[in-house]
Amino acid sequence: MSVQARVDVDVVFHDSNGSTFSIGTVDDHQFAEPAGCETITGSVGTAAESIVSSVGTLSTLAVKNTGTSVLRVAGAIDVSAGRVAVLPVTSTVTVEAPSGSGSYTAIWVG
């Protein structure tokens, strides 16, 4: 059986002190330069805060929970510590820590 999948955006988070990893062959990954890209980091508490782009309209947001508690993205998506959520969004997105505080790194491309 042969399986093929298409991913519109590849976002790879890798700790610089971590072990090596493989992402396949160059032929598996087609790169198209986005019209805009921005990396946003932040810390949040229980009150929702907005993740806002300063480079214009973008199309895809990847949010990695870099803290130790659960983050809630867009008021509905719970992201566990160390996990990533990818959202096809063009407008402001909220992030909050339902209990305590948290931190994140987001990459917004378009």
C-alpha cells in the first residue's frame, strides 16, 4: 500500500541540545517562500491574551506550548506541555492558561 500526504506548512521545533532527527529526503519537502513570517513568544496567565501579527495578514499559525501547564488556544483548543497546535487562521487568536500560568512560542506564516 502506498500513502501520500500533502502538508501546506512544515513547522519544526527542535531544542538545540536535543538529539538528532531526520525529516526525510529533500524530494519530500517542497519549499515555497511565504509572503510573510513572524515568530512570537509570550507568557500568559488565566486571562486570555491575543497573539497579534505585526507583519500583515498571514494564513497559518503554529503555537507550541513551551511551559509546563495546559494552554488554551482560540478559546477551545487545549495544548499540553511540549505539544503544538496548527491553526489555519488569518486573524487574531487568543491564548490563556486555564489554571496558573504558561508560555508559548508561535510561528505565523502567510
